[in-house]
Amino acid sequence: MTPSSPATGTAASPAEDRAPVVVGTPGSFARSVLDERHPALLERVRRATPYPPELRAALDGLLEEVTEGVIEPLDGTEPGAGPWLAWGGGHYGRPWSEVPFLWAESFFYRKLLAALRYFRPGPWQGVDPFAPMKAAELAGGGVDSEFAALDRLPGDPPERDRALLHAALWGNRADLGFRLSAGGTGPGERATGLVADDSARLWAVLEASAPGTVCLVADNAGPELLPDLVLADHLLATGRAAAVVLHLKAYPYYVSDAVTADVLACLARTAAASGRAAETGERLRRALADGRLELRAHPFSCAPFGYDRMPGDLAADFASATLTIMKGDLNYRRLVGDRHWPAETPFAEATAYFPGPVAALRTLKSDVVTGLEAPAVERLEASEPGWRTSGRHALVQVSA
């Protein structure tokens, strides 16, 4: 997998002049992730699994690098090291806080997997370091409450549409990485409201033509992936989609990002439920078996770039869809570009390159945001200085 443009050596674009790339400047949200969240995650990974001494030593080495050192390339013998050497460009040998934040985060997770020998033949190959955390989330009592809520869905079709769309939207709070630096904020807390709401337009796009394929680009596993799957079932059951393609990560990434094993775990969890949850789970299993629900994991899902650099086969996949729905904060950053956009920048402008209609369902957990009205931005800045990163606000945006 190769992105569609080179990583370095290009002149600054108008977007770079207008909206600088996010880096870990002192006092910024990005810096707090690099300085606080990543070391905390390394400690949590150490506690979650009894790794042998050589892997624990590798984790210690990574901790020293991210807290005291500079960015070192992957070992030349590491599987897949070649692309990262090219993508790193002039980043190696520099402090983590000085390179683009999206690249730094992505490379941190790739180095974590390298430290734990995830890609190397041997007993630890393919072992998800985040699996214990994901499993605990999925087994929690909050999931049972969400299942029970399905039995109380409104009968009115528009109200049911709204309830299931909002469940998928606010489920984005169920993010283990975010909660590492948010004081344990629970996914059950609902935020104060939407800062942008194109929900009606989303349904209109789906209903404007004969049912086709909807691409749903997943974000987190467990308590977030469950309402995403319920939404996929709803799209199929109501005829808004003839097929749903669920795009997952190609390997464990950003703590709780969903891989194929997480979908199977969610289906197993629904099989143990009752009422509408069990019925939904059974329909999803049948849809997966007959191809109406398809799982894909393109290598670009874990690349350190925005979707404006997606390879041609992935672009063709999105171009063929009636609508592509991007879930979550990371996908939003990759969709509009991980930049300090003026918040009033039109969402359609930031996503003009995208090859087909696209929607974003996202709770705000990073600095990047577009498509807001100036008065709303002024109110938020005055009343809640940390509104961009608190996870208390959300948006539904559509460009078609």
C-alpha cells in the first residue's frame, strides 16, 4: 500500500498557509497526548498482559524514547519497515512534538506493536495488546443497558432513525484512548448538544436513489462498535442500503480501534443477549454470511496520512458508495486534514477531494473542526474554552 503522493519534498499548499498542520506545541492538546496519554497507555499495556522480560524491556525502551528521546526508525528487520522509512521523511531524529501530530500518533502505535513482536513470527504474533481492555469494556454492565434500550425504541420511523443515528454518534465517547486522559469519563454521559447537525440531509442522501452500498468506516470497538452495527442493521432493514461495507483497521491501532476480531466479539455478545438485541445480532450474522454486510480492512486504514492521499482502490470503493459514513474523531481528522482550520471553514470545502458523498459522525475530542457557524463558535469560545477536546459536543456533517 502506497499513498497517492510523496511524504516530503512538496511546497506548502494554500491549506498549509491557511490552516497549519497540528503539531505538539507546548500547552496544546496534541502535546498532552504525547506527554501524558502515550506514557499512561504503555503502563496500562504492561499491566494488562504478563509479557516476558524481553518484551517488557522493549516497552521500557519505547517509553524512554517518547519521553526523553527523539524519533527512531523501525528496526530494518521489522516486517513492513520499508514504507515507514519512506513515510518518515525528515521526521527521524527529531522530538516527537515537532512532527505532524497525526504522523507521530500513528508511528507511536506502530512502534508499540513492533516492541511487542505483533508482526514477527513467534508466540506473540497477532496478539492484540489492547484486547484485555476491549474485552473488559464489552463485558461491562453498560452494554446490557444499551441492549435493553433497543427494546424501548420509538415506533415512529423518523424518531427511530434519530435514536439509532444518535446512538452511533454518542457511542463515539466509548474511546479508551480518550478516557485515559479524560479522568475516566464514561460513555453514558451525554453531551450538551450538537454543534452541527446535518442529520436530515444524511437521510435524504440515502433516500434520493435506489438502495445501494453504504460504506461505514468504523472507529472504536466494543461499546461504540455495537451501535455502529445496529445502525448498519437498520440501514439494511429499512432498505436505505442494499449492502453495508464496514471498514475496519488492518491491525490494532489507537487503543480501541476496531479490527475484525472485535466485530466477531460484538456478534457473540449480542448472541448472549435477549429481546431486540438478540434479533439484531442474528440479522447481522445472516447479513455477514450472505454478503450484505461485508468487512474490509485496507492497509491505508493505519497509514499516517489524511484521506486526501488514499490509494486509488480505496478511492474507487468510496466512489461507488451511495454514502460513506466516517465515524469518530480520528477519521474526522483524516477526512478534513489534521490542521488548525478556522472553525467556520465549510465542511464541503475541506472534503472537496472526496470521491463521493460523505458524512461524519463525531464527538469532539481534538482541536480540528470545520463547518460551524460563526455565532456558535463565539458562544462556545466564551462559555467553554476546552469545547473542542472535552468530548462534550458532537456533530453530524454531510457533503454530497
